[in-house]
Amino acid sequence: DIQMTQSPSSLSASVGDRVTITCRASQGISNYLAWFQQKPGKAPKSLIYAASSFQSGVPSKFSGSGSGTDFTLTISSLQPEDFATYYCQQYSSYPYTFGQGTKLEIK
Amino acid sequence: EVQLVESGGGLVQPGGSLRLSCAASGFTFSSYWMSWVRQAPGKGLEWVANIKQDGSEKYYVDSVKGRFTISRDNAKNSLFLQMNSLRAEDTAVYYCARGGRLRSGWPWDAFDIWGQGTMVTVSS
């Protein structure tokens, strides 16, 4: 199985900050990577697919990059509604696997 | 409005069975791969299974192989997950999600739409 490792596991930031979350795959996955945002008690929301493409309706403050084994999600100009848990997920091979999540908290 | 609505969760004893349903609306259900993803309390997300548009291909995470069966009824715009021989470690919120096609470059194959989830608790 491909292991997805996110760092950091938690992150404190202030409104207006720019933050970057890293996701590393245990083997190459090309660009078959997605990013999701999840708020407490809610279903995940898709943000990014194919490592860097926006899902419909996702603001451009979210950006993804990377290929192979190393990927990043950058969120610019943090707003209160952006504080949530973020997950990466590979769909390059079965079983699909998610990172452990990065909890973004308000400082 | 594009929507997925899960139902069928509940409390079941270890070794018991449960059938989850997911009703799709607002899109042509028969045109999409569909998946189940679960989340144990306080834990991360885990992909469980997916199914091709016509039901001819199905894939499962190892921990549920032989116990869970994914299926669909395109005439009723519905996705199902039959869960047998349930274990305590199957306790989770189960989400249905649109997508799940391997190595696809299309946005609708990357879990772009999610239901609200249904809770399954396996306990005596």
C-alpha cells in the first residue's frame, strides 16, 4: 500500500497568514493526488484534484503543487472559515489512501 | 442540486449485518464511478470500496474484503454497501462519494461530491 504522510500534523496560524501543508507519498504517484477540507461534524469537501487543479467553486486562495512523491497545499490570506482539517489522498493505485490529516487552528 | 444522501446506519452487534444506501440526485448517476469512504470516531479518512458505472468492476480495501459488498442500482440512482460479519473496528461514519476511478484526470473522479454520512456503531 502507498503510505501518505502529511506534515505538520497540526498548525497554528493567524487570520491573514499564508500556510503550506506538505504531503509525501511512499512511492511515486505521478499527479494522482487530491486535497480535501473537513470541518468538525461535516463531510469532507474536495478542493484540489490532479495535484494542482481546482474543483469547481474552490477559491484561488487554495493552490496545490507537486508530482511524484512530494506535494503541497498552500492557503493564502487565511480567513476564519479556513480553519479546518486538511487531508491529501492518492488515487494512483489500490487501495486508495489518505494522509493522517493536518489540523489548522487559529493562533 | 447535486446531492448524495446516505441512510441505513445504526447500532449492530459484532458479527451482525447492515446495509447502507446512498441516494443520488441532480446528476446522471449511471455515468459515474462511486465510492464509500469511512471515518472512525476522532480518526482520519479511509477509502472502503468503489464501483464502476455499470457495476462490472469493484475494488475493496483489504480489511473489508469478503465481508462488505458494494453494489448499485442505476435505475434507482442508488449506491449500496452490504456489510456482514461486522467488527468493532468497523465503527465509523460512512460517506458515499462520487468518483473513485483509478488514475483519472477528471475532477468528477476525485471524490468531488460527498454525502453527509451515516453512523455505524458495532458494539454489544
